[in-house]
Amino acid sequence: MNKLALNNVKVCFGNMFIKFPQESTRSMILKDQEQLDKEISDLRKRLKAKVNRLNDLQGKPELRGYNLSPLSSDEIKAINSLLKK
């Protein structure tokens, strides 16, 4: 069997499967995931502003704690290292 054939994977594009090199497929998927993560983050940021505007128009107070953001991986590592001491 051809060694090159072992490094190919089947990828679904629309309604068909195409054999594609494994590394190219992996980099394509990672790039798509990064783009999706960025779009999700942007949508979440815009949603917060819209909810605050809606509450303002309705005369409701601004939500408390709504603008919190999660800890970064570096911050989590720092906290874990402090807790282990």
C-alpha cells in the first residue's frame, strides 16, 4: 500500500467526501476553529452591549457581574501554582 495513501483522510465538503492530506486537513480545521472562536467572542461582546441598552430603554438597572470575563490560561496557571504552595 502506498505510504501517501495512509496520510490521507476523507473530508466532507458540502455533500461529498474528498481525500485530502491529513496535515492540510488538520491546519484547515484549526484555522476554521480559530475563526469561529473569534466570531463567537465578537457576538458575545455585542450581545452584552445590546442587553445593557435594552435594560436602559426599559428603565431597568444594569445587570451586575454581567461584564465579567473568564480567567486566561496564564491566570489560571498562576492561581494553581499559588494554591499548591
